[in-house]
Amino acid sequence: MFGKILIANRGEIAIRVIRACRELGIANVAVFSEADRSSLHVRYADEAYCVGPAPSPQSYLNMDAILEAARRCGAEAVHPGYGFLAENAEFARRCEAAGIVFVGPPSGAIRALGSKTSGRRLATSSGVPVVPGAIQDLSDVEVEVRAAEIGLPVVIKAAAGGGGKGMRVVRERADLPSAIRAARSEAASAFGDSAIYVEKYLSAPRHVEMQILADRQGHTIYLGERECSVQRRHQKVIEEAPSPIVDESLRRRMGEAAVRLARAAGYVNAGTMEFLVDADRNFYFLEANTRLQVEHPVTEMVTGLDLVKAQIRIAAGEPLPHGQEDVSIRGSAIECRIYAEDPFQNFVPSPGRITGLREPGGGGVRLESGVYEGYEVPVHYDPLIAKLITWGRDRLEAAQRMRRALMEYSIHGIKTTIPFHQRVMADPEFLKGEIDTTYIDRRFAGRPHAWDESGRDVALVAAALHAFVRDQARLATRSAQAGRAESPWKLAARQAALRR
């Protein structure tokens, strides 16, 4: 086992990895940008090194600075978390060349699956169904030609990375040029790679992904699926395990397809194969995520397995301790991503200082957070600040528990998506599992009042003021009738008695 691991990330995922390291008896090292000097992950870590200015290309994407920090602290391994360099084959290769273990798949597997186009080619050759579209990077002209061949609507996608970045749905031919420019620009900014491709846009599918683990001894297993259909701007906001529509037969077929694809790529460590599922429960390979997923806690909650510890053990050369027959799913888990965004203003980012914080707890509640009271949420990075996860014996109990936990969760000073999640947890369609990738647009788009709690707050304040004025009037009337003036202390005591 490693003696020291450097975590090449920030926020809640860095803290998650730090905790796993401590449970395994491994010293941990954080890196941070100048904007993150006072971040929670820096405070948690055993050691911390600044790797550059606030912009991520100069810090969290700066391979030279991160590898130099690993060399200086004597780290034997680097855990990339998710985002930033987690799916960067060149960074994995450079770690390998420097004699530092990359806690993730080998660089060759990242190249084979990390690019969506090469992943689609590999899926096709492995007999895994894919959504109709290109299987190679395209020029702007080729995108337009291929889109005409496939037929609108289409979706333009970044070949690298994930998280919905570099992705544009096109329904009108006139919108293609601007969509191509926007997708390329966002892809280059997020992943340092402007390559794009195009595929058919499926109407109202389910987004279901399969978690896998693979060791260096050639064993690969699947750990069940996650439902990720609740999305806005192609970015997941709520995930759950298991999926409401997946039965044992579909789970086995999707799991076996995921394992087959992982083996074809020579995959090692934790990874996810993402699929779209249509109304007839046909599934199509979408892309692979060659890293830990943001939503990994829901799989941990229903399987009892620690995926981060599994990643570290696999990277250290240990074999998987479980076979496929040992994997079982117990109960249901839901994750709400808490973003520093204003749901009343089309989810625009809401950076700023957190002036008050009350976190939820209780049985079946798990919080993965990267903030504290007084913390300044920066403008430079993804606005995800926490993940709230609940477990229940069934899906309804998990949702009821989530609704309760969200009521307890209070963050002041910035806007967050907590009110939006509260509305989803009370929505009859969600509770019945009637969700797909159009759910948010269908149920909430253009209707911020659907989850606006400000009206309720105004009503509560008005009711309290009305009661206060009424009580004062009653006291004044009684005093006048009694023909005597009362001291302030007696007046207060009488008012308290009236309220009781």
C-alpha cells in the first residue's frame, strides 16, 4: 500500500479522497490555486502545495506544477478525483513516466475510451449498440454534412471530457454554425481539446450508467446502474441507484456490455459506461467516463462498497476482493447536487461569501461538502459545492428522507439549488419515477415560481406581524378597560401569556 498520495483536485471530492486515505493509513497531500488558499480541502489535508494562480489552466490543469508538487512531497501516487486532469491520457502517461502511480486507468485505456469518438468505435467493434452518428472527430464542414445525413435534431459533442460541457443540441439547420463554434470553444476551455463530433439526438430517453471495477489481474465486475436523467443543460443534477426502470434482465445485459467494453479497452480501476435507454428499454452506448463519477456515493450506499478505497487498492496492485456473484443491491439511494446557482434566475452561478450554514443529518443521510460558514465561493470553478445523499429501504423512503434533509439544509449569503431540489422531491412525476432527460424542461422550465419559496416566507412574516399587532391591540384595549397603566414587564408577561 502507498505511504503518501497527492490529490490533484479541489473541493468536496478532494476531501472525499483525503478521508479514504486516512482510513487506509495513507498520508495525503492537497494542491490548491491561489484562489483556494483558504478552502476546506486545504485545511483537511496533511500537507498542501500551491500550484498556481486562480485560472485552472495555470493551476489544476498545470501538469508540470502538479507533478513538481508530487515530487517535492514524495507522493507515490496521484488521485485525480473527477474533472480537471482525471480523464487526461497525457497526464496519466506523464505520471507513469515519472514513476508515480496514477490512481485510475492506464493512459492507453483513457485514450481508447476517454475520447467519445474512439469509445464509440470500440463499442461498435465490441458488439455494443451505439446511438447513430459519427465515430470520429469532424471538421466544421463534416459536422454539417453528417448532420444532414443523420437528420435533425442532432447533438454536437466534445470528443473529450464530460459533464455536459461542449455539448449543443441543434434542431434547426441555421443554428449549426453557431452551435459548432460554441461547442468547440467550450470544449477547448474545459478540456484543452476542441475536437467535436455529431450524433442523432434521441427524444426523451433515460440516461442510465453502469459502474464497473477492474483489477490488474484481469477481473472486471459491474456494480449496478445509476439513473441520471434529471439534468439541466445536459448536466446531471439528481442521480439515484438503482434505476426505477431497470429490472434484473436489463441490468445484467447492460452490465455485461459494460464489462465487455472495458475488457476490450484493457481497462483497470473504477469507471462508468453511460447508456441511453429508450421507451422500449433498448439501450445504446453513449460514452465512457474513465474516472470516478460525481454520483458514485449512491452506488456505495446500495452496495456497501467504498469505491475510492477500491480505486486505491487496485492502483496498489491488489485484486478485487469480490466476484460478480458477491455484488448485491440493497435499498435505494438518491443524490442531489447542491450548486451555488440561483434557480430563480435560470441557474446562473451565485458566488460569494457563505454567511450562515446549517447542515442536515440523521439516519440514512450523507453529506459530501467542500464549504464552511465564512467560506468565499470563487467564480473560477464549477459551482458544485456539496452533494446530499440519502438512503432508504425503497425509493419512496429515500425521497422522503431527502425531502426532510433538504428542509434541514440551510445556506445563507449565496443562492443555491436547495429550493429546486425540494420541489423535485415533492413532484408526483418524480415520485412515480416518470423521468427522462427532458424532465426539468418539461416540469419547470420557464416557471421559476414552481419552486420559489419566497412567497411562503413573505406570508409567514406577514402572519407574524399581524399576530403581533393584534396582540398589542388586545393588550391596549384591556389596559384601557382596567383604567390603569401597566409596566413594560407586566405588558410583556401578558403578551407571552396570550401567545401561549
